[in-house]
Amino acid sequence: MENKLKFCLICHATNSSDASKCNECRSDLKSDTYKSVSDLQSHRIKILKYSKVIWFLFIFALLLVIFGRCAYKRFSPNFLIEKPSSSISILTTSENWPMYHRDLTHSSSVDSEQAIPRGILKWKYFVDSKIFSSPVIEEKNLYVSTWDGRILSINLYDGKLNWEKDLGSPIYSTISIVENQLIVGLKLGKVISINKSDGSLVWEYNFGGTVLSSPAVSDGIVYIGSGNGLLYAIDVINGSKIWTFDTGGWITSSPSVYKDVVAIISYEHGLYILDKNTGRKKFTFRIDGEPSGSAVFGEDLIFVPNPSGGIKAVDWNSINLPWDASFLRFKSQLFLLGLTNSIPHQRGFVWAASGGGGYYTTPALHENNVFAAGYTGNLIKVDKKTGDKNWEYFTKSLIMSSPSIAGDVVYIGDSNGNLHAVDINNGKNIWIFNTGAQIKGSPSYSNGVIYLASEDGFIYAIK
């Protein structure tokens, strides 16, 4: 029988094959036997090679999992989300006002060479209901939604009714006009599309949550928020869901769209910038308080109402980093302890303009200036790059409406039912028109005439 040896792994001494303890250090011996020291070394080399292979495969698999997870988050929506069945968008011209705040960026502004309206009533139409939305305009027709659940089509020139459609739900949402469709959100939890020529149903989609948001339509997709905290992207042709994004908070604001992104403000959470095709989150910005107004896109900045007072400008191209929240808390502690003079701000912050009182409605953007209205009755004009205030106008009444701009005039409604026309250059009042009840919707404009709705139940055309 061939002699074999046992080797102590502690002191490396040679022992006979039948030994259970090392002769030198008395430590326990393993049962493995070898012909010689070289045989043991050869065995160890084999084990080491196998160990390296196993470690290599483990690390490769781990990297593959990490890469796959990142790739899934970055690219998978492009493959998994259905494409819209068309590329149609809301079309804005110098003569129409087809959606909430006029265009997809929510500028609520139009250049006009028409004579400035003088504050004289052209016509009014009694709808016999409160109206919280804004009129929308295309060609010779005005469309408006009412709180008692109707959509009305009114002749733009003489104020006579073309048709009306009862949708069976209170409506807070402003209509969007896209090609032959009128799209609007219903408070009882639906978004619905009807034919703009007669009000016949095209499609409807049921959210299951209260809808106060107004829709925006870009490249074949309807974007609209819901009280269940979700932003919905819906096919404009057939009403099928494309994607949703959960903001975690109630949505009363309306989505704004610019280039390849859509922006939404969530109640008690703040601003979200999303990829408009996939709904993937690109950036978030916390807004303190209870923001309810909508965001307005500029080229590089986005402007948001600040419930704590004034408005803020945010770099919407910013990217959140994992340590942002901790670093902001650290800088805040340094500021509170007096160790730094600079006020800490979250990532993306550019400037803040104060105007007194909370700002809950949507700003307006015209050329190089932003216009915003505060709840306590002030209207401010600030430089869009610096936030420096140019002028401030006081209505002497609460404001729950958003400003609109046509040519060199800013229009704003107040809770006493007054529509104020303010000179865009110096902030001086031009005229005031009284409707008799508070105004919540923002004014619309077409061809030298202002159109607005009042809670007295009338639609007004003011020339």
C-alpha cells in the first residue's frame, strides 16, 4: 500500500496518514492525505484557480445585474410603452386661444397689433351656472365648460348659442381644442373628448379620481392630472392609456409641455419634470406649502407660483443627486448656526421674487418678463432672468385668477368681479370692467376682444 502523508495547515509539519493531531503543534489534522509536499501544493494551486474562476463569474454576474437594472430604468420605457397613434398637437395662432393659458408652455400671452380694448361690453351670454374655467377660442367659435356639467359652443361675434352638451358632471377643467376634438376633464373622474361641431362623444377615459386639471395635447398625447396623484398620458385618437406617473399628492395644476418634457405641480409635493414620451422622472423641485397653480416654461427656466409668497425660477435641466437632501440639511444647519451667510437652496433654484401674500395661480410670460398675481390682490412684473421686480399693481381685492397678456396690456380678474386692464410697461391701470361676481378663470383674447367667465353665470365679450 502506498504511503501517504498528512500536512498540518498551522505549522506545516509532516505527519503520518493515520495521525489525528499534529506531532509538533497538536492541532487537529484534516483527513486529506497527500503523497508529498509538492502534491499538496499542486492541489492548492488547482483550488486557487477554481476560486478565481468562481469569483470572476460572481463579479461578472453582479455587474450584469447592476448594468441591467440601470439600462432598464433608462431605456426600457422606450420599448415597453406603446407609441401614440398620431402626432397631432394643439395649434396656437395669433387669432385663437385653444387651451388653458393659451399654449403648451402656459405663456398666456399673445402679441397683438389690434387696438387696445377700451373696456366696453360687446355682448354677454347667460349660461345659468357658475364658471370656474376659462373660455377657449378657435375661428368663429368660443367654447366653455360650466360647473353644472355642460359644454357650450357660442358664436364669437354675436354671442349666440350654437349648441350645448350636458356631460353629467361638474366641470372645473378648461377645454383644449385639438383639430376636431374638444377635450376636457370631468370632476367625477373622467377625461372626455367630444366633437367640436356638435358635441357628440368621441371617447372617454375613467380615472377613478377627482379631476380639476386642464388637459394639454402634444404629439398625439393628452396629458392631464388627477386627484389620485397620477399624471395620465392618453392617446388623443382613441382615449387609451399610454403611461401614468404617480406624484404622491393631489393634482389641481395643469401640465405644461416644452420640447421633450412635461411639467406638473403636485399638491404638497412640488414640481416634477418628466420625459413626455415615457413618463420617466427627470427632475423634481420641492415647493413649500400647498401649490395649486401651474408651471410656465421658458427656454432654460421654468416659473412656478410660491404659496409662501411670490414666484420662483427653476433650472428645469437640472439633475437630482442622491445626496442633495442631506447636503441641503447640512447647509441649513450651518446657516442657522451663523457659520455661513448664504441662504441654502435646493438644486435647480435660480431666483425667487416676493410680492406679498401667497401665490396660488399660474404666472404669465411675455418676452423678457414674468407676471404673477398674489392672493392678497397684487400683480407683479419681474425680469425673467434675474427676478428683479419692475412694478407692482394692487387690485384692492383678493385674486384667484391668473393674468393674461395681449399686446401691451395685462388683464387680471379679482374676487369683486372686476377685470383690470394694466399697462404692461408702467403697471398703471387703464380701465376696470365689473362683472358682478368673482372671477376665477383667466381671461382669453382674440382679435381685439377680451373674453372671460364670471361666477355670476355670464360669459363676457369686452372690446
